[in-house]
Amino acid sequence: MFGLNTLSSIEIDEPQYNLSDYQSAVPRWCPGCGDNAILTAVQRLCRDEQLPPEKTVFVSGIGCSSRFPHHMGTYGFHGLHGRALPIAEGVKIRRPDLNVFVNMGDGDCCSIGTAHWIHAIRYNMNLVVLVHDNQIYGMTKKQASPTSPKGLKTNTTPHGSYTEPLNILSTTLGVGNVSFVANAVEWIPDLLYQIIQQAFHHRGLSFVRIAQRCPHFMPGFFDGFMTDPNRCLLLEHENGLQVPENLTKVYQKRVDHDPSDINRAREVAAMSEAEPIGILYRNDRVECYEDSRRPRKAFSVEARREAINLELDKFAVHVGSRNGQNLEQDASHSANGESGS
């Protein structure tokens, strides 16, 4: 190589990935959309953790946030509305070696996807689930979602929403087998990154709700939290969120919160006077579903091939001296587990 000799060369055994390796199509979210901040935090995490793009998968449903896989330079699956979690679970059960992330909106997760959400918590597979909660259906032009505040006027509730919003955190903490629950806001990048990073390192289903601005259909909705830092309550702990020194002067409303205390986590989740930010709950002892389903005994390739051939032999048709009608009977008998001739 021009200008270099062999004495100054450096041998690198493993590939080194940079941010551009995790970037794909240019995001087409609205200017000021909080999804951009979440995307940046996740791409930074992939770079810092040096996740091989070919071993990383992003799965989504339908909605603005579900465009996420298109913007990652990894594998991705843009699924059906509300169906991101079963797809991600299918990927994980067959390929537990992959890093699997799920991106959903509040409508995607808490409306049509509710059953999958509840049972995904119960199964506790090793996934990182990021719920982008802007409290509105943005892609379909402002309809009330399950987390929309009471009284909000939308295209589907022109006189204001009549029902109380669903509390995502309280609901998740109420499901048996829950192992990791966190709350973040996308306008504090340092804390957003740290929370997603801790979610990634937790073994089990890491559920992260992220308050996210939709400047087009919910303009100014989160402005009060941004202009008044005292409306945010930072949950500090040596085993949870650790607030950088540069943020301590701005966010002075902080409390020591032990993530192992589920009763306290439920109290924090139910707060209405402040936005709790941090790790609400973590339990590393909850068994992952894929671990409980892992074969206890290893089988050789020969043993697997013999088992497959034995199973296929049940459907074998022996072509011999019989006519076509009898062959069909043989096939039917074989399919029913009866022996053929």
C-alpha cells in the first residue's frame, strides 16, 4: 500500500462496525418526530455493543414507529398490525443466537396486539421490546389510541375521549413472570440510551415504554415535561439508572429506587404527578421460555436423520402390482398410521 510498509500495518482479527453499518434508508418521519431520537439511540447501541448486522433482527407491526426496520442496516421484518411480538418470538425460538428487537407503537401494542403483549410478558423470551408511546394513532391521521388522555378530541372522538387512558407500565407490571420494565423519554438522549442499553443486557423480555413526541398530531403535548424538569422524576440506583453529573443540575427531582422491589415499582408506575424515568423493575431469576424449551439431550446428525426417515416412512406408498385405486388406499392407511403392503 502506498505510504505504508509492513512494519506499520495492523492485523485486525474481527470486523469493526461503525454507525454507518447500521444505517439503511433515510428516515421519512415528520420533522421533530421522537422516533428519530430512538433510532439514533438504537444505532449507537448496536455500534457500541458491536452487534453483527447479520445476527441482529428488528421486528415491527404497523404504524409510524413500525417503519423502524427499514432504517436499520440489519435484518428486519415489517409484520402485520399488532403482530410484531409473535413474529419476534418465532425468530427467537428457532434462532436463540440472534439479537432480536421489537418496535411497536402504543396502538399497535395496546389495542390489536394486547393479547400478544400480555402473553409475551408471561413467556419472558430474551427480547428487547421498545414501545413508542405518542398517545395517538399518527399514521392514520389522529385517532384515539388506548393511551390517549381522557377528553382528547380526535377524528374518532370529536367530542373528546370518554375513557381513562391505559397505563402501559402498570399493566405490564401486573403480569406474572414479568422480568424487566423501564420507562424513558426520547428528549433526554443520555438516559434513553442508558435505559435501552440496560434492557439489552438483561436476559429475558425487556419491556421499555418510551414517551415520544408526535409534533404533527399531538403538538406541544409533552412541552410541559420538557420546559419544567421538575415534572420528571429520575429513578436512581446502583442497580438501575445512574444519572450523569451534567444532568443532575437540571433534573433535581430524583429518588433512590431499588428495581428489585416490585411493590414500589407498581406505586411508581401509577404516579400521575410526574413522569418516572428509569428502571422500574428487574428480576434476573425469571426463566426464559426458550431455555425451558431447549432440548435436554443432544442428538447427532445421524440420529436426527434416522428419526426423520422413520417419520416419513409412515407416508410411503409402495408401488407394486396393484392398480391406482388400491394405491390410494395404501396411502390413506399409511397416513392413518396403519401398515401398508
